[in-house]
Amino acid sequence: MDTATRTVDLPQLGLAFEVLADDAIIGPAIARGSWADHETHLFRSHVEPGCKVVDLGANVGWFAVQAILAGAHVHAFEPVPAIADVCWRNMERAMAVGPGTGELHRIAAGATHGTAEIALAERNHGDNRVVEAGGEGPADLGECERIAIDVGPVDDFVEGPVRFLKIDTQGSEWLALCGARQVLADSPRLGLLMEFWPYALRGASPQALLDFLAAEGFVLGKATEAPYPMSPQRILR
């Protein structure tokens, strides 16, 4: 993995933001001024000054920075060392100008404590996927670099209530939720933004994951310009 970075000015955020220089997706989007516009709007609409936010799969810290600038306290989880370094520097920049605070946990969110490997995508540095140590890697990533990482449950690092939980862990979303059962129980006003990618999902079927969220009381939908409620069956069509 190429760890070279570059810094781009984001006047709308009031800070400079660091990205991985050879990233093909997230870096160029941020350099143009924004990333994941609908998701960012949804995120910011739920984050209040003084609230607690959890960002699983923080990558270079786009959402963690948004939380800090909104005055929240964010727990960011990013297991890839080089990317975690960039994330922390961006969080520090945000804390220098914004009212919020943050902590970085250099670990992948999972159901239990342990170790694993993460397969590093060659160009899309937002598509790094946790795999079992010594296990078969994602076929679509080919012969990519793999590194050892630590895995742990969110409940061991974060106490509720949490106002907003963002999960973008490239297929490990179910396992992350399994390790956050206490946070879910202690957070009656919890908002959730989660990537739903059936192809890479580990540990549960797509139907089981959506049924679990519905049983937890979440109103399901897609992060579009005008979100609307959707049933698990409609999402799975």
C-alpha cells in the first residue's frame, strides 16, 4: 500500500484535509470538495453539540471530522495503520478549529476480541476488507496485500447513550453490530448510517441483518436526497 498523502483545502469546512495521494475514489472526491453528499447530510442532520458519535470504518476521517465540527464527541475506529494515521491528523485539524472532540481506536469493530487480516485494495483505499487470518481473500481484489490487525467489540470501548452510529466496514457490518449490543440497548435515540452490501457481508445473511435492524426499532431506508421508509423485502429486491 502506498502511504503517500496530499493535503487539500476545504474552505467550506474551514480546514485542510489530508487524503491518500493515490486513492482512486475517496481522495479525488474530497479534493473536489465533498464526499458521500447524501450520507453526509443525513449524518450531520442527526449530530448535535455534546452528543456521542461512533464511526466504524473511519478511513481518513471524513465523518469523524464532520462530527467534531458539529460539536460532538466521536469514537473513530480504523484498523489500517497508515490510514489511521491520516484519520487522526484530520481529527486533530478539526479539533483545532471546531468545538467537538474525538478518540481514535486503531482496531476493527467485531463481535469479539481477536486478530484477523485485512485485504488492502490496490487503488480504492476505502475498500479494505477484514478476512480470517490465513483464510481465503476476496476474489475480486485478486492478489492484494494483506496485513494483520486487531479486532474488538465496540462495547469494550464506548459507553452509551450514543446519538449516531455510522458503519462502513466493507462486509463486517453484522459482526460490528454483534459487538455493539450494549451500545444499542443504551441508546434509545440512536440514528444509524450503515453500508449494506450483500456481496461482501460476513456472519449473517442480508435478510437476517435487515430483520435484526427492524426488530431493534430502526426505520429502514436508503440515504438518498429524499429518504423514505422501506421494508426489508423492498430493500432486497
